Amino acid sequence: NAGVTQTPKFQVLKTGQSMTLQCAQDMNHEYMSWYRQDPGMGLRLIHYSVGAGITDQGEVPNGYNVSRSTTEDFPLRLLSAAPSQTSVYFCASSAWAGGLNEQFFGPGTRLTVL
Amino acid sequence: KNEVEQSPQNLTAQEGEFITINCSYSVGISALHWLQQHPGGGIVSLFMLSSGKKKHGRLIATINIQEKHSSLHITASHPRDSAVYICAAHLLSSGSARQLTFGSGTQLTVLP
């Protein structure tokens, strides 16, 4: 199993550009989520999904869109990048199986918006 | 005020020392995770617990639901334990039972 994969590892954007951060998992996990990590702050939830076709907003959803067309993939779209979106982004997944389970994290994407 | 708070923010220890990192939360939870973030940035899960105590090698995690407090202990610490340790809780007040609220992390440095 590859676990949770994210691409790209690093990205530099100019203000106003759009891009998609890719996330995929091969563990057939129902729950997938996107977080951002900023210095001095805990990880904050951007969007999450409890299964294919179902997404919902987290704590800091503004400026980001998600979709979940398959169980495996959960891309995060930045529609018009802003310097405030400079951060490290982590995708995570977990199984449900009737209860809470271990979280698996991707390696992260370091995004800089100029 | 963050609903999940960790202490200390930074901790420096000598190799071999016993280390304790604390996590407290302000509302009821269904479970709590301890995570380790390596210097390279990757995050791995150490423990998930909802009661009592769990042990894996030199790491021990405890939780007291009534006192809203959890601790992560490292026995016989080693420089390779140097990392950021993060607690994260499934708060009963969250929109979804599977949502996690994170502490801001504890930077541990173990000196040889």
C-alpha cells in the first residue's frame, strides 16, 4: 500500500493563480480531510468528506473547493490564490468501520503564494 | 482560547530522561490522538485512545476523561525522539464525530 499520497510536494504561485492539490489513498478509507498548518498554530481543518459524493466545510474553508468523485481521490482546489494561503497542506484519511480509527497523513504540500 | 491545549510548547531534555507532554481539552471528547511530526514534516499516528492507557515500546499515553486531560510519556529518551508531538481530539461539539481539533504541538529536542 502506498498509503496517502499528495502532489506536488512544493508549489509557488502568484496571487490570483489557481491550482489543484492532489490527494489519493489506496486503503479504501471513507473519511478524507484537508488541513493547513501555519507556524505557531495547530492544524486546521479546511474541508472533509465522509464518502464519495459527500463533502463538507471545516474550520477554514474560504478560498478552497473540494470534490470527492471516487473513494480514492480528494483534490483541493485554490480558485484564486492569495498570500494568506501560503501554508503547508496535509491530506489525511481514516476508516470508519463503525467507529473512530487511526489517522493516516500524506507527506504534505508546501505552498507559497507571492 | 483553543479547545485543545498542549504544554509545554518547547521541551529540551538530555538523552535518557523521562519526558511528559500534556494535553488538556475544554469539552467532552469521544477519542484523542497523539501524533508525531518528524523534522522532515511527515505526520504519523502514535496512539488513539478514549480511556485508560496504551503503551508502545518506550511511549506511553494516558487519558483521564473526567479531568479532560491526556499525557504522552517517553521513557529513556533518545535523540531520535526529537520531533513535534501533537495531540488531536474528536470533540463532541464538532460538526462531525470524525472531525479532529488539534493542539499547537510540543517541540521536543533530546540532546545526546
